[in-house]
Amino acid sequence: MTQPSRQAFVPFVSVDHMMRLVLQVGIETLMVELADAIEADFRRWPEFDKTPRVASHSDIGVIELMPTSDGQQYGFKYVNGHPGNMRRGLQTVTAFGVLADVATGYPVMISEMTILTALRTAATSAMAAKWLAPKDARVMAMIGNGAQSEFQALAMKAVCGIEEVRLYDIDPAATRKCAANLAGRGLRVTSCKAPEEATMGAQIITTCTADKQYATILTDNMVGGGVHINAVGGDCPGKTELHRDILMRSGIFVEYPPQTRIEGEIQQLDPDHPVIELWQVIAGEAPGRTGLSQVTLFDSVGFAIEDFSALRHIHRRLQDTGLFQELDMIADPDDPRDLFGMICRAEAANAA
Amino acid sequence: MTQPSRQAFVPFVSVDHMMRLVLQVGIETLMVELADAIEADFRRWPEFDKTPRVASHSDIGVIELMPTSDGQQYGFKYVNGHPGNMRRGLQTVTAFGVLADVATGYPVMISEMTILTALRTAATSAMAAKWLAPKDARVMAMIGNGAQSEFQALAMKAVCGIEEVRLYDIDPAATRKCAANLAGRGLRVTSCKAPEEATMGAQIITTCTADKQYATILTDNMVGGGVHINAVGGDCPGKTELHRDILMRSGIFVEYPPQTRIEGEIQQLDPDHPVIELWQVIAGEAPGRTGLSQVTLFDSVGFAIEDFSALRHIHRRLQDTGLFQELDMIADPDDPRDLFGMICRAEAANAA
């Protein structure tokens, strides 16, 4: 078989490589780097080609493509959401992504993104909290102790200086798992028996539950003045976590309104209810928190630019670490018009 | 490092594997199989979730995602189009694709699709010609002798019984390349010095050129009564190959009107100019060719369902051939809620 040229190879970051990368760099360092990368791209938000994700819905889940481009590089993520998967021993969310060169259209990296999505979601939450939460926030309530919870806790520690997390989940086994995973990582971890107990004394409340349709994870009485709510779990049509009354008294910050209006907590509100785009706060074009007693809400649904930032950062990191394998993914004949001849020559080489 | 579970692995068909598959099955046999697979999916067209491709345009090219689903399986293709790539020694079009299980959202195959796109495009053309061209068609003019030309010629031979191809390209080197590649494959190959010469005596005219914006590859006088035109090259906004007069006297057949109105030859016509969807002909819901003297035109731009059919067929073929490698692409912890713990255990395993 004739050897493919260099152009034919695309670096692939496997799950194993991604885990090694996380361990080699250190999860908190990587969270800080990802938060910085995402913040830098939010600051130049208008440069991006933006579109709501392209979803293919079925009765039991959704498969989505999330593309974006800054004119130099193009990225997209494939991601599914299947709440019933957990009962079958599968991940609710799995993902992979691709970074490509806009000038040639050639992919330059393909990467697992199940782990990377967990990292970038937590890094985005922490970056938003850095801008919106009270400056002296040291305690976070973590409602929902599933696959995303430890990432959220460590990102909030690394980026915002959170010192205590107060865990609650309807399933005590999830809380035990989360507490065990966080042990010895420099956080005070308190396991709580009720959501009211978890929110006590917390300046940041993170909600990240997966299963329920139009659930009310937080009721109005659980949210004191000055709190920052980081609502992660309400992220598709028909799926919300917060009581509407909380939204009505909060300053609401979102990623990309055309997507959040459909998928976020604000699907409970009128379509013209005022919201602020987070990038505008970062770029200095809109105010963030307006006072000590304001309730701020980051209604996070996840946007393609965050994946793009994460893919670019991992791509940069690959140069130092070599944590990838090369895939023979691009047919690259010597004469670009001679694709057929490339196959013929493979035949001759095989016969030889 | 702990071993990933079986669920974590996704079969990957490399360029090398795809070439071996083509050679092992035989290109004409594979063309017939693909044409049958595509026809079967066109027959059940209403079952598919359809959307125009999601394009990200730049000054020099486009990167597109083409998803579709039949409710059981989901497929998408990543494909670029960069006409200037050829001058840099790169492919104008490269592609890869993914097939996934709708029930779980897990990918079941990732495949190179540069070669597979060439195969499915030719198989679709031949399948359309089987339904639309004169039954006794034996001669095809092939205008444009680039990367797609040999695939078109062999598909038309295998599926429609074409015996002679008459080649023309503005670059004689392309014609020489095409003629050399087709030598000894059971086709009479005639190289022509002008497009008028190529179309002489042809019952099928295939146009497949890449470079020009609003070019006129075919003029009205070159198209006699009863001819079937297979217009492959006009496939994005601002790129057409046929003179408008030809369209005005042709029965026009398309894949998916919302996409073809923007990308196909019919972008030259009023938005309500009547066209017939090819699937309707196959399903018996619309007439095909209405008489011996009718000019029929398949205004092909390529649609996601054709890629889906091709991916499914290759996936079936993988079982017999074993021509794939397994990628550790899906993070799959023993407890789906314990993604973080999977990373921790990888650390422990590394330290051991």
C-alpha cells in the first residue's frame, strides 16, 4: 500500500489521551486555562459566525451539531443528550469535536469531547461566576451531584476561590460519590439531606440535574439576596430547574439568546423578557452585577464558541504533550484531480 | 491505565481501509450496491428528518455539515468545498462522516468520506439516470474530467449499461488522466477537443466542473431532444454550469428543493419554477420521463440522505471485511455518573 502524505493525517485525541492530558496539566490548572481561553473568545464575540445548534430530536433524546467559526478556524461538536442512558449504564451526554482550518477546509484535530465538555462547561460556569458572583463568595451549593458536579466544584475553586461546597442530590449515592471524589482536593465538602440545607450560607448556587422535565429544583424561598445562581441543568426545550419567581427577580445573563430562549430557564418567560449577553459584560458593553443584594443568574445552556475555545486550547496543548495519535482521514492524492488513480495505485501496490 | 469498555470504541474507516474495501468488493459492484441503497432510502424519503446543509462560508470556500436521520440511525457528513485548493496541491472537497444510534446517541462508525462521497455522488447520478435517461442510452458525454469523472463513468456503466464515454475538459491533461484511468475497464473512451464533439451522439450528458462561477459549460445548441443531463458540478450559490435556456425546456428533477433552489442550476430560475423531486418518481408519486424527445435534467447538488445511505452500506460491509480500526472515542465510566472518578482511577492506574 502506498503511504499517504502528511496532509492525510489528522491528530486524534482519544479518551485515554484526554485523561492523561488532564492529569499531566492538573485539572485545576487546566480549568483556569480553559476559563481564560473561553473568556478571550467571549471578548471577541462579534467576530464569530454564530448559529443555534442543529438538533435532531427523537422521543428519548437528541443528537446535536454545534458549529462555529472565527474566520480563521472552524470547530464543531457532535453531542447527544439521552436522559434514559444512565439506566442502561451509558453516559447521558457523549461528545466529540473537530477543529478545522478555514483557509483549506482540512480538519486539523479530532478529539473526544465527553470529558472536554465537562471541563469546558465547568470552566464557563466559573468564568461567568468570576464576573457575576459576589466578590467574597467562598461557599457554593451544588444541587445535583452527577457527572458534572466535581468539575463544577473544582472550577469554582480554581477560578473563583470557592472554599466550601455543600452537596445535595435526590439520590444519596450520587452525593457520596461526589464527596468521595472531592476528598483531599482542598475543598471543605458538606453533604446535605435537603436542598434548603445545601443553599444555607451559599453565595453561589449551582443547579445541575439531568432527569426531570420542568422540575423545580430551586424554589423562591431558597434564594437569598445577593446570591449568584449558576443554572447548568436546564438546557433543552421542556427542561428547566428554577421556579419562575426566581427568574422574575434576577438579573439574567445568557450566552446566545436565540438558543437560550428555546433551551434555557428563560423558556418560562415572555420571549422579550430582558436578558444580558455575558460577552457584553466581559467586553465592557453592559453592566454585570449591579449591587450587593442583586440576585444574578447565569442561565447556561452551552454554546458552540465554548467548544471552539476548548478545542483550540487542547490543540495548542498537543504540541507540548504529544498526547494524540494520527488518523489517516483525508484522501490526499499527489494530483488532487486524480482521486481515482490513487485507488488504482493502491491496487498495484497491493498486488506487488 | 484502566482499559476502556467495549462501548468506548467506535469503528473508524481510514482512507486506506476505504481503498481496500473498494478494491476488495470491486468498484462497479460497490457502485451498484450503493445505487440500490440510495434508491431504497429515496423510496422511503418521507421517513427522514431533513434539513438543508449547515454551511459556514468564507471568502475562499465553505465548510458544511449535512445531518439526517430515519429515526433509527443518524448520520452526518463534514465536507468542505475550496476551489482554490487544487492550485495548492490539496483536494477541492474532503469529507468524513459519522453514523450513530438514535436510541443511545452513541456513534457507531466514523469514516473517511472523500472517496465515499465520490462513490455516492456517482451512484446517485447513475440511479437517477436509470429512472430518467432514455432506456437505450449507451453513450455518455463527460464534460469536466476531474476527480469525480472516472467514478461517474463507471457508475453509469455498472448501473445503466453505458458503453462509451466521450471526454472533454478545458485542460487536456485532465482528459488524458481520465482516459488513462478508464483504460481496460470495458468502456470505449473517446477524448474530444471541444464540448460539442463530446456531446455528439450522447444520450446522457454529465457536467462536472469545479472552478467557474456562473459558467456556461453547456449551451442550448449542444443539447438535442431526448437527452438526459446529469448536472453535478453546479452545487453551491453562484455556481452553475448550464445555460438558462436549457433549463427552460427541460423536465427538472431535484433531490431536496429547499437546498437545490439555493445551490443548484435552478438558482437561475424563478423560485416557483416547477421541479419534480426524484424520490417521488421512485415512489411512484410523480412521472419521470414523459416521452422520447423530452430533455430530462437531474440538477444534482448532493443531499444528506445519500451520505446516510452510503455510511449505512459501508457499516454493513464492515462486518464481512474487518476493514476498520477501533477508536477510543467515547468516555464510558463503569458508573455513568462517575466521569470524574474515571479520570481519578486512570491516575491511580498510572501511578501503580
